[in-house]
Amino acid sequence: MISAISWVPKGVAKAVPSVAEPPSKKEIEEIIKTGAVEIYDGDCEGGGGDMDVDDSRKATEVAHASAAAEVLGMDSDDVADALAELKMDNYDDEDDGIELFSRLLGDSYYASNDMDPYLKDNDDNDSEEEEDMIIKANDVVIVCARNDDDVSQLEIYILEETEDGAPNLYVHHDIIVSAFPLCTAWLDCPIKGGEKGNFIAVGSMEPAIEIWDLDVIDEVQPCLILGGISKRKKEGKKKRIKYKEGSHRDSVLGLAWNKEFRNILASASADKLVKIWDVASGKCNITMEHHTDKVQAVAWNPHAPEVLLSGSFDHSVVMKDVTKPSHSGYKWSIPADVESLAWDPHTEYSFIVSLENGTVQGFDIRAASSNSGSESKPSFTLHAHDEAVCSISYSPAVPNLLATGSMDKMVKLWDLSNNQPSCVASRNPKAGAIFSVSFSEESPFVLAIGGSQGSLEVWDTISDAAVAQRYSPFSSKRKTNFVV
């Protein structure tokens, strides 16, 4: 499944990403501690006393191989069968008459590599692979948070336009993460120095927030971890957990990077807290406790970057000025659990929230009151889907164009003009239950879609006749001819 999608601005990614150095012994130990690979400890429940040393060793070898296979996405049963076929127990007993060096034609000697047909083919393949690794200035880069067969990873996709104008979408590289990813946020804060970077923050089922460098391939550890568990200790049947200073205590459900104050990242968690992090220092600066249940989403106001929205399972949305964290803020009551929320990029006064009951509500903050006893009514209530509306996305360059994605497997486009929503187009992208939709910043009609099927879908919405007719004045802002 794909749980979250983030776009990387064009031209930001390195043309040729760096390759990470192999992990040190210390880094490997850290990976094991995170639980990405479970190491078999040799203990066996029930009848363990009847197992001899050799049997125990064999079981341990198979368990280690299976654990590694699972991380690499292989079938652990196949690995166990393969080990059995090798019959390593009898390795030392093999017939001494076996020739180590065969005399088959395949062992022919060639005076140079150019004369070897096998190496020629390999050279051609290598050159094609090297070309695929180059990220061109016009390539579109999309990051997907994905979980499949117990392997959690980030997939970095390239969407390119071929010579004949057809789109080509492929995975450039992937990053294995330590836990089931739930949310992502791209950021360019120069964590490693310089003026800007190319990083992705990942919230997961764990309390830590991992930040990965997208310009590095084969990295095994994030370049920065915000919060997390510092120590686990088992005392009898109970487990004691010690958290790092400022850490969340439960899953991180939502992330939002502040584009104006580029070192600032907001996080929402199942521990009912909202936190403000300084990624330059790696520390939590502010913790806010204004919700009474899980906090599902956070969003910065693009027109007033110190203003943050948060939405919760306590059936409320709260707006706060983070420069005044002690202020109670402004609160809106809503009829169901919050799934996602977004500010209207074309006005500083409006935001929308999508709910578990299939509705989307719009609000005008000018009608807000800090008085907890007063109720601010929504500007509109839209019965958008038959099931939970998991994700919403405004087009950044086309006013009032909104995309919604739902558990009912549908993606819909809405015109929100005059607070009177009307459906412009709808589509079943065959992605399963939809968990994430996101418009491109640079190609405002291009929508990325991810769901339970685990495949990334890209919809050039202007190719829909109704969308083209409704938004023809904005079609000049289309910067791609992709129709995927």
C-alpha cells in the first residue's frame, strides 16, 4: 500500500545521486536495535531441551537468512528450501574427485574484454542502467511511502517524457525505513550544510521522525532522527521504554514543513500532542496539548507562516499562532474524526477539513472565536464520498480546484467557487482504497494518487473533457503533456 506522497521540486535533486558507504559495525547494530531485522536468539519454545547443538546452529542459520530475506523482499520459505538443497552439512564429505576447474566451452579465454561477447552485452546493460540513474532537470520526482509484505520503504519515482512524448514512470531507487510509514513531508533545510538540501521527513508507527537525504542511494540510516526511543528494558512480563528528550510517545500521524521558516517542522501524533521541531538543531522547541484524542493532521498557513492548524479524533480543528503557544487558539467543532486538512493556497482566510464520515467542510477563519462556548459554522458541507475522505489536495495554481480521495476507491475533482461545491470529474484509478492524493506544484493539473493496491497512479486531470472545459483559461499553466 502507498500511505503518503510528496513531490520534489524540479531541479532540486542531484543529477547523479551519491552512493552511501557500506554501514559500519556500529550502524548495523543500530539497525538491529530498530527492529528492521529480528535476530534469532536460539531459544525454542517447547521441547527445546531435545535439540542438539548442530540442530540449533542450523535453525539459527535458517532464521538469520529468513530474516534478511524478509528485509530484502524475498520469500523466507524459499531461502530455507535453498539452504536445504545446498546440503551444507555434508560439504566436508563431498567426493574428492570433483574437478574444481571445468573444461566447458563457456570457460574460453579471450584476449580482451572487447572480444568477449558476454562482457559486451553486460557493458550495454550497464550503460542503460547508468543512464536511468541520471536525473534530468526536467524529470519529475515523486516520493511514495510504501509498505508491502512487511517491508517498509520509500520509493523515489521518476516521471519523464520520452522522445515520442509518451510518459515513462519508474522507480529510481528506494530507501528501507525502520517502521510502517504513515506520512511524509519534503523539506530543503540544509541539514548537512550548504544553502539548500533535498530531504524527506517520515512519520511512522514508531514515535521517531526520520529524515532521509534523497540525494544518497543505498543509505541504511537516516541523516537525522527527531525523538524516538532511547532504551527498551524488559522487567519480568513488563517492558519499560525510555524516550528521547522531547519525543512523541506514540505513532506520528501527520507532518508539515514550514516553507517560510525552513528549519521548522510540525508533527501530529497518536499521543494527542502537536510538536514543533527545529530540524537544524534536532530538538523539539514547542509541545502543545490542546487536543484530547489522536491528532491526525497539521498544516501551516502559506500566507501567515506562524499559524498552524491541527485536526483530531476529538472532533475538533484548532488554529494556533505558534509564537504564542500558551494561547488557547481558535477551535471549530466538527461531526466526525478528522482525516486530513488543507489551507486554500489562494486566500489566507479559508481552510477545509475532510472527515471519516465521507464529508468535507470548509471554514472561514474570520468567523472564528477564541471563546470555547461559541460555535463557528462551516462555510459549506460537502457529502463527497460514501466512505472516509482520507486525503485532499488543492491545485496550487488553479483557484477553487480541489481533489479528494476516499476509502470508497474513488478520486473526485471539485469546483469550490462561491462556497458552492460542484463535482467536475470523478475517476476510479484502480488503486484500491485511496490514502493519498497530491497535486504537483509545478504542473497544477497533474495529480499523484496512492492507495491500498500499492501502485502509484498519475492523472493529468486536464485530459478530462469536463476539466478542460471548466478550466480552459488556466490550461496555459500546464507544464507537461503526460497522460498516465
